[in-house]
Amino acid sequence: MPYNIKEKNRSELVIEIKGEFDSIMAGELQPELESYSNKTINNITFDLAETVFIASSGLRVIIIAKDKIGSDMNVNIANAKGIVLDTIKMCGINKFINVTTTE
């Protein structure tokens, strides 16, 4: 599977995305994320260390994660780099979602 969801401390999710975060992966990941809406999740981190491309559908999954799972939840993007980081900045997502990088 090109992504891995790890539940930490029952209130935090870390989602590792590998390869291309495109419409196919977004279509698979979004319903799985929505299944956490009945749990108390305070923090979601999208780890993009191994992501080589992100499409608008991938960005959409990150943006709506907060609305679908909980509006008072923190959403973070970690380890974005290269063209993935450039796309996130170009779209302005870094203005309302915390983005940490290794660059």
C-alpha cells in the first residue's frame, strides 16, 4: 500500500505517503480517514518524506481532513521537500496548515 496510517496514543494519526499522492491514492485514503471521525483525534500529521508528487486531489484530502475528522484538530505536514513543498507553498496551504521541512 502506498500509504501507512499509524495511530499513536489513540489521539494522534501519522499518515506516511509514499510515491505519488494522486487522485487514485486520495480516493483510497479519504474514506479511510473519514472512518476516524467517531474517534477523538487531536492531531494528524501527513509525513511526506517519501512523496515525490502531490496532485490537487492529495491537497484536498489534507485540507478536508480537519473538517471531516474534527474542526478543533491540528493538521500538520511534515518532511515535505522538492516539488511537493513547492506545490504546497504555491497553493498557500502553508498559511493555514503547519508545515515542517528538512530543507
